[in-house]
Amino acid sequence: MANYTKYQLKRLEEIFDELEYKIRYGKGQFNSGYCLIRENKVIVVNKFFDTTGRVEVLLDILDQVPDENDPPLSKKSMDYLKQLYRKSAEINE
């Protein structure tokens, strides 16, 4: 398991903001995920997850959410995502 920082979490949250997704951190015993609520893009993450857990969940969700209607990511965001995915792949080997 990788150790992610709060900075990495913040950058990932900014990427979701760029894609026009709202991230909510909620209490409860549930699986994190995303949904559309009245055409609003909402991602719900368990509030009890630590920073690493939050980053890993958001990376998993990011693999599932983008579609052709989402705005394109900036080059800076794309480069950062590639860096995060590389780190994740190195850890999981």
C-alpha cells in the first residue's frame, strides 16, 4: 500500500473539480463511489478513511467516471495523474 500525502489528495480533489465532480466526505458504513443526483456529479467518500485510503478510492473512481461529456483535463492535471498512476503501479508490483 502506498503512502499518499494530503497534498496529493488535494491535487486529486482539484482534478475532480476540473471534471465538475463534487466530492463529499460522509460518515457511515458504506462503500465509496459516485452517482448522479439530479444531473449533479457527486462522489461520496467515507469520512473515516485516512489520506491514503481517500487517494486510493478517488483513483479507483477516476478510472470509472470520465465520459465524453466531461471537460478535458489541463496538461498539468494529466501529467500529475500519470505521475500518481506510476507511483501506484510501482507499489502494487
